[in-house]
Amino acid sequence: MRKGLTALFLLLVCLSGQVLVQNQTIKGKGTVAGDGSPIIGATIIKGTNLGAVANAESSFSLNVPGSATVLC
């Protein structure tokens, strides 16, 4: 019985690690701070290999790996 519970616990730990590594999507809208007008075509960059461009409504969507801890 104890071996079965240990095996089940280890399986759950391994599966929870897989869930934490999934990609996340960050969505936003780029606007001018003073008047709130949209910034069309703004480039949003994270590091050297992640980026997005704002559309005509100034909205963007950035896919970030689940392993990322800081977005700045």
C-alpha cells in the first residue's frame, strides 16, 4: 500500500511540473499616456526572441514560455 501511494505521489509531482511549463499569453493595448490615443504598429519586445506588433486597434498578444519569471 505504501509503495502505491509513493508511486502515485511521484506521478502527481511529475505531472504538476508539466503544467507549470505551459506557455502563457499576455494581451494588452498600447496607448499614449497623456490622452489615451492608440499607438498603432508599436513593437513589443521581450528579450531577443519574443515580440509582437500592435494592430490597428493598438492591441497586441505576446506568447511567453511558462518558465519566464519576469517580464520587463
